[in-house]
Amino acid sequence: MIRLTVASLALLSAAACAVTPQAVPAGLVSSPAGFDVTLKEDWSRWPEQLNTTTVGEYLTKDGLLLNRLHFASIESGKPWIRAAKDADVPRYRQSASEIETVDFIVSSLKRIGYSEMAASNIRPESLDDQKGIRFDLQGKWENGLNVRGDAAFVPSTDGLKLVLFMAPAIHYYDASAEEVDEAIQSINLL
């Protein structure tokens, strides 16, 4: 009986420390990636510890496969996707051109299950008065579902600040595209 009680208490203690998704109300959202954004609606936050595919956290409204808003800070020489230390994966380079950085992001998405992924409408974008880049994404998820996305990044002295939104092209992308656009425009680098 004592062993059962001790084991139960240990399990409860571990569960209390477990990382879980959290509700994020509309308003200012601070990201561990080193920037804030403002959201018009409530989202659900999935901390980096729950993100098994990429570095950084993400938010979702309707579920992981229906919409994801990624927030990441990627150090020079490091990958955005989670991989073994010496794995041959795309790695961010501080000296990369803007087009090379777009290619790094697209190549990373292809490694985590997106196919036929392509960037379009690549354009300069001022993000918190910093020179950044914004672009659209189109491709397919590994199950063949057509997806669309929107991405923005700002190179900084401590790495690449990245915001990336992906959702199915049918309904989910359009349902959140305006809010995501406003969130990206609201970036406040810390």
C-alpha cells in the first residue's frame, strides 16, 4: 500500500511538471523566439518541447494539421528541423542571401513531409523597422492535401527570426490568412 501511494504521488508530481498546450487569448503574444505578435483571436500554444519536427513553438486554432503558426529563432549553422547532430539537413547560414534563406525554409519543409513545396511572391517587408523578407508558399502535405502558407523572416545578430503559417488550401488557409497577415505586420523584435 505504501509503495502504491509513493508511486501515485510520483506520477502526480511528474504530471504536474509535464509540458502541455496552453490557451492563448487574443492580444499580445510573447514568443521565446525573441519577438512579440498581436493576435485578433484565441489560439492554442504548443511549446517547443511538444514540437517534434522543428525548432521553436507554434500556435494552432483548429488542430496541428489544419493550421500552424510557427515562431522560431534559428542560429547560424543550425537546422530549423529537428535532426541528429550530424544529419545532412538544410542549415541556416548568417551569410546567406535572401533567396538562399527562402530556399533553406522551403527545403526544410520538404524534409518534414511537405512535397512540391514552392515559394512565390518573394518581397521585401519591414518588420519592426528591420529589413525582412515575406513570401507565399504552396505545396502538398505528405497525404496529398494541398497546402498554402505565408512566411516572414528577419536576419538578426543572434540568428534568423522566422514566422511561418501553413494550412490546407481548402478553407483553413483563407479562414486565418488575414489574421496571420496582421500578426506578421505586428512583429515586435525583442
